[in-house]
Amino acid sequence: MDAGLQRELEQKVYAGERLSYADGVALYDSDDLAWLGGLAHHVRTKRNGDRVLFNVNRHLNLTNVCTASCAYCSFQRKPGEKDAYTMRIEEAVRLAKVMEPSGITELHIVNGLHPTLPWKYYPKVLAELKAALPNVALKAFTATEIHYFERISKLSANEVLDTLIDAGLESLTGGGAEIFDWEVRQHIVDHQTHWEDWSRIHRLAHSKGLRTPATMLYGHIEHPRHRVDHVLRLRELQDETGGFVVFIPLRFQHDADGDPRNRLMTQPMATGAEVLKTFAVSRLLFDNIDHIKNFWVMHGLTTAALSLSFGADDLDGSVVEYKITHDADGFGTPTTMTREDLLALIRDAGFTPVERDTRYRVLTTYDGPDRARRDVPQPISA
Ligand code: SF4
């Protein structure tokens, strides 16, 4: 990038001016990682200070049986396949109850698109989870699943959402977004929910008072311009509804074991530098979203900690088990972190940990960095 353009972009960021598509592409084109990180950290600090949010949650996948075969997904199984499973409602409740003593505040529930489970299963499982764990927020279903429920229930998304909200739904999840540009999407997504329906469903959820996350799966066959386009579509929708609470870039994980379900397995994964660049540019472009989250399971703890200085201000989470893309990961990334692990990671990165709930309300602000820990090198998990 020439010095003139670099100065121009810098001035725009410091003046709080909105960046354009061309600006986003130019930022990705820069190899000056420290410069990008400095800009993103300026924006992040202005908006969120030195706080790093986290929540204590559990991911629950009710079924891995799925009619679709998305190219990046090692989680899906076809009916009758070895290790295909579908939880009975009692089993889901029992599993959730096991986690209760660790103080979870949220259940994050996403599933395959099961070919024969009846629609009534889904509100019923929410209602029973809510009855069993009344203080735990239910963040459930991607827009893809809601779109699928429309088809299997013959109800409108409006009626589907009302039924799920009555049963205890507090937020949708942000998945199913991947990369919206059809040039890429046609090669990686095998279900029928694309930008038009994904945005329609989130818009509707926002109109009902739900605040939802938005994701982007990057580091596979897309180019930086597709990431820019993806964020700008979301930014425009956010201008309209204000209902997105967090943006979550998710690094594609190729399959170390060569699972043929993951048809992108020969793709290399995004490098640490590309990860940090993606977080920084996302923070700079997405000027109307409060939070950028690093789902550490897909980045590893070291990169997750570094991303806190490249625009991220939220870590998910105290995950006990995560499957959808993690099945692909043979790189030793842990699947479990406790509250204490997260506190140490955030403090060691130089930030103040703040525990939040699903709606990003502050629950507890903890002490900030522990200088005494700096005297001795601390072990890292991954
Ligand atoms: S990403 Fe979701 S919809 Fe696609 S194959 Fe996997 S479980 Fe099914």
C-alpha cells in the first residue's frame, strides 16, 4: 500500500469515518500487520476500553443427522450412519443439568437439519430445558434451522419464532452465514438458506426484540473481497435494525484426519497473521457493531489472546464440548476451558475480564492484569 493511501485510511479511522468496500479491500492488501492492529486496537479501545467479555456457556448439539452436506462440515452424519445420533429430550435435559453446578448462564444449541424429527420436538426441547434450568438463557438455532423449520412445520418464520420465543428462546445463534457472496457460497453451502433468507430471519428476530450474533467462516476458498462484502452486507442490515450484538469471524478448519465429509480438507487453513488481519479489518469495517468475538476453539488460545489486541473484545466461552467444525481439528486445540482458565488468559493478554450474559449485560467485572504473574513465564494450553 502506498504511503498516501495508508495516511488517508488512517485519517478516516481516527476521524471515525465509515470505511468503504474499496477501503476494506485495501486494508486486506496491506502486509503491515502492526499498523492494522494499531488501528483496530484504537477503535476497539474507544468502544470497549480494556475490557474483554466472556460468558460461561455450554454447547449442545441435539442431533448430528443432517440432510445437507456442506463442504466444510465434518459434523454431519446421514441417517443410519455409524455415530449418527439424535438426543431424546430427556437426554438433552440431563446433559444440560450436568453443567448447571459450574454456573453456566447460556446454552448454545445448534443442530443438523434432521430429515424426520417433527417440528414439535424443537419447541418442546426448549420448554423442557427452560423448565429444568430457568436461569440459563437459551441461545438456539441458526437462521438455516429456522428456515428449515418453516418448511417442515408449514408455518411462517414469524410463527416459528413466536412459538420458539414462547418456549424460552432468548437469541438465535449466528451460524449459517459462512460467506454470503454466491461466487463462493455455491461451492461450500449445501442447504437452501442464503443471504436473502438468512437476513430476512435475523431482521424478523430483531423486530421481536431478540439480539443476535452474526458470523463469517473465512480462510477457505474465499478471497479478502468476499470477506469485505460479507461484513458490509451485515453492516447495512445493522444500520436498519441495530439488532446484531456481536460479529464472530470463524476460521475454517481443514480436516487433519482426512474425513471425506470435509470436502475442503485439502485447503490450507488461514495463518495466524491472516487471522489477526481478519479480526483487525472486521473491527475497522463493522463500525456499528459493539463487539467482535473470538471463538477460541477455532483459533487456538495463543492466537485468540493476540486477537484481543487486533480488535476482538469478546471470548466465547467456557465451552465444555464443541463439535460442528471442531471434529475437523486434529491440532490439539482444547475443547474445554473453565472460568478460571479464561480469566487467566484475558489477564495475561493485558485486559480486564468481564463476565456477561447472553444479551451482553455485565454480570461481574474481575480484577485486571496480575502483574505478579508477569514475573514468571506462564504455560499456555495451545
Ligand atoms: S453445516 Fe449445518 S447444515 Fe451444513 S452439513 Fe453441517 S450440520 Fe448440516
